[in-house]
Amino acid sequence: MLHAAYLIIAFPLLGSLLLMTFGRRLGEPVAGWLGTAAITASFVVAVVVFFGVLHAHQTDCIPGLLCQGSPIAPGSLLNDQFVQHLFNWVNVGGFHANVDLLVDPLSITMCLFITGISAMIHLYSIAYMHGEEDFTKFFIYLNLFVTSMLILVLGGNLLLTFIGWEGVGVCSYWLVSYYFQKDSAASAGKKAFIYNRVGDVGFLLAIFILYSQLHTVSYVEIFQRAGHLSPLWATMAVLALVLAASGKSAQIPLFNWLPDAMEGPTPVSALIHAATMVTAGVYLLCRLHGVVNLSSTGQGVICGVGLATAFVAATVATSQSDIKKGLAFSTVSQIGFMVLAVGTKNYEAAIFLMVAHAFFKALLFLGSGSVIHALDGEQEMVRMGGLRKVLPWTFGTFMIGWLAIAGVPPFAGFFAKGSVLDGVFAKSPVLWALALLTALLTAYYMSRLFYLTFTGEERFTAVGPNGEPGIEHPHESPWHMRFPLVVLAILSAAGGAIDLPWVHTWGLDTFLNPVFLTTTPAATNSGSTQLFLAIADAVVAVAGIGLAWVLWRGKAARPELTPAFLKRVWFWDDAYDAVIGRPATALSKAAAIVDDEVIDGAVLGTATLVRRGADQLRKAQDGYVRTYALSIAAGMAAFLIYLVTRVFS
């Protein structure tokens, strides 16, 4: 079954190629169904390979596969990690990199939720993108996006991962700026692209450092040789990886691009935030856990970045009026929790939250898309309210996503976020208190968003603040959009069962343990401590929901609770504009002056000097014989005078 791993990538790649070739001829909706079928086939293969991984730890390696710790020939199994060799790739001097797929519990877990949720998003998009002029092109981009993400997580070496890493970057640019006729969308696409290129510098530095010290880019060999890294080089590699993760997973200082990415169609937001791009940075840190474990300084930086991002983004989310931007800052904050888990070496908890977050964040974004679809593109929550009666399916499923992300038991978010907080408590009660405060903010801002959207009076029928006409007949979404909402709602409600504590002895934690080979930090907490932490998590969730109810019940706006510095993201973009943007603009203007006046002046001045000299020389070439005869006579006279003076001197 493990031999089929390459098909996980092949199906969406084939889907994109078929759409490129025949998409215009197929048209709407057939092109959408083809793209959806390709991702669904990839999911089916991922399920098959998953069962192969489950079975593999009880058997020897399968012929044709590499096992960690063995040469190319089949050997004994170690850590449930297999490398499927597809073909040779780069062989320059002493540098070797093949196209190999690393199939292990971590990569197959990523593949399962990437393909499964992406299939739901593709199905949803068939109805959501109905009538779009570039319908086929949209599904080409979606298939390529998923293909790139699968290459990223299945790549058996850093170089192949980097190919997928760049692939999701360029696809995000295409999708975020899908409505490129709008200046805001074009700018958002460029912003996402540039911010991610800054993070890519960190990834490249990490590759250079690890190769210079370990002489390999293969993950299997990096796992084996990581112990040879000195503390200094390990710390430098981890810091480079943090920069890479900050760009792709939208963490401080490179988180600003993600809220602006809401300019793309809502299915794109769901795909980026839930199933693909923003999880890539966390995955990379988890994949290279053996390097992260060697640097306590690097772990401290990771904790600081994750906690700071989670808190800052949560505070900003409390003041957003655009429903999609509120969810975007929520994603930034939730990814911060995952990064915090990595910093505490609680890798299983980071992946658990990543999976659960994929469930409820995809649900919330697609639910917001259903609301926007019903309100003819309206995204401002001040013009919503009272939608629970108008959109019963959207209301019911969105409510489950809201309770899940708020951390209310027994929904998935309670167990997933709780596993992160338990590990943080084991490391530092102070960090835990700050993280718990952030969890309180999460429950508060998501409840505010829910109340403003679905409860209270119907504000969408009134004329908008800028003269927008009222919306008289909002409508529930078609079944293509409702079905994914129902599936994701079920997963958001029951997803915590994949790693419920105290209930079973086998789950996601046990499945991933052969990869990380570490004891979960939360395991050091006593039973009474775990019970206390679980109660604290639940109390905080209920408190956040109650606080939002008290403050926002029957309210459409409260300026005192939405200060300018939160609306403007702690003036983060303003600071970048002041420190980088304006000086760079001034430098560019100065460079333009130098280019015009100095460089162009020198070039044009030389040309002018040559032209004027030629004009003077041309006077001597007037075409008259008498002039040439006079010149010859004068020359001869001068020569004779010279000879005479030499003879008599």
C-alpha cells in the first residue's frame, strides 16, 4: 500500500494538467467537478496509505522502499519512516538530492486532512464560484495549490520540500490576487508574495547551514546525523527555520500579509487558513524536531514568537468589523498556539491542534462564505445580524465551529487547545497563564463575531452607512455548499476523539510518537493537575462567551471596545511603512535622481562631447580640393621648417 504514496501527489497534478488542456472546453461546472474528483481521489489514496503505515510498524520494510537507518536495499523498520525513491534528481559534485517521498505518521497525517478538507473546499467552490468568468482557471490554481502542499509534506529532503514551499507561495499569489482588477486584491497578492519571500531567505539559510554541517539534505540522514551539530550551529539553524515559519505561517514579525489575503475568494481563504499554506511553517519545525531539540535558545525564541503572535492577533481580532478579517486574525492566533507547542517540544499537541483547527477553521470560513453569498457580497458585520432564521443550515454548522474554536467541551478545540496548554503548564506556569488569557480572548472575539452575524436585529435590510442598498431576500446556500458545512461540523464536534485523554491508550499521540520519539511534556502533570487544567480551559471558554454576550447583546457597534490601535493592528503596518516603506521610497527617488542626473548625464554628456568634436572635425572635411591642397602645403612647410631647424641647431 505504501507504494501508492506517489499517487497522492499525482492525482491533483493530473487534475491541474487536464484542466489546463481541456478546461475551457469543459467549462462550468464540469471543470469544477473534475478538479474536485482529482482531490477526492488523492484523499482516497491517502486513506489507503494511512492503513499501510498503521500496518507497517508490525512488518519489515517493503521492497523498493528505504527505511530510516538502512541503506538503499530493504532493511529493518525504524520509527515507521519509509522513503519511496521515484527518480534521481540533482547530482553535482558531492551534492546529491533525489525525488524521494518520506512516508511516515507525520506526513500521512498531514496528507489526510489536506486532501480531505481540500476536497470539501473544491466541492463548495463549484457553487460559490458559479458564474465567474475565470471559473476553470480558479480550479487549476486550487489543484496546483494542493499539489504543491502535498509535495511540501511528502518531500523526502529539504530541497524537494522547498519546491513545494515555493509552489504554495506562487499559488497563493495567484489566488489572493484572483480579482486582480481591484487594486486592493492586486496589492494583497504582492504583499503576500513579498512577505513570504522574506521568510524564504530563512528556509534557504537553514538548508545551507544544515548541509554545510551535516553534508546532506535528506531528512532521514539529518535525523541520523543531527547529534553532530554543535549548539551554535543548531541554534543558527533553528533561528533560520523560525524566520521561514514566520513567513509561511504568518507569525510575528511577518504576519501582516495574512489578513490582507482575504481579498481572494472565500474558498481560497479556507484553503490557505485551514488545509494548506499557513500550516507549512509549523510542519517544517515539527519535521526538523531533531534539530529544534538541540537548541534551548531556539526553543525559547519559538515560544516567544508563538505566544506573542497568539496574543497580539487575538487582541486585534476583538476589533475587526469584516467577518473574514476577524477569522483571519483568529488563524494567526491559533497558529501561534501551535508554534508555542513546538517551543515546548510538545510536537504531538501542535499537530493535534493543527488537525482540529483545520476542521473548525475550514467550517468557519466556508460558513462566512455562505453568509457573504446570501448577502450579495457583504462582509461587514455591522450590516448583518438576525441571520439565524434566514440561514438555518449555516447558523447551525457555524455555531458548532464557534464552540469548537472557543474551546467548549466536548468539541474538538477543547481537547486540542487543552493539550497545548497542558504542555505549556508543564514548562512554565507563567507562560500558561498568558496562553490562558489568550484563550479567553479567543472565546470572546469568536463569540462577538457570532453574535454580530447571527443574533440581534436584522440590519442587512437597512441602507448601509455608505448608501449601500438594503438586502431584502437573503437565501440559504445550495447543497454543494451545505454538504461540506455539515461534514466539517461533524468533524469539529467529534474531532477531539482522535486523541481523547483518559479514554483510550491509542490515538494521534501514540501514532505520531515513533516520529518524535519524545515524551509529551503534559505527561509530567499529575492526574489532579490535568483535571484542574481541563476545568480551567472550560471555565475560560464559558467566561469568554459570557463576556461577549454581556457586552455585545443587541449591539451592532461599540467604539469604546474597538480602539484605533487594534483596528490598525497595533500600528504594525504603519511602523513598517515608517521604518521600511517610506525610507525605501525616498531612497528610490534619490536613486532615480542619481540615475537621471549622474549616470544618464555622464552617458549623454559623453555623447554630446563626441558629437561636438565631430562637428568641428567635419569642418576640415569640406570637400574642396583647394582646402586639401592648402592643408598639404601647410604640412609640408611645417615639416621643412622642422628639418631646417634640426640641421642648423
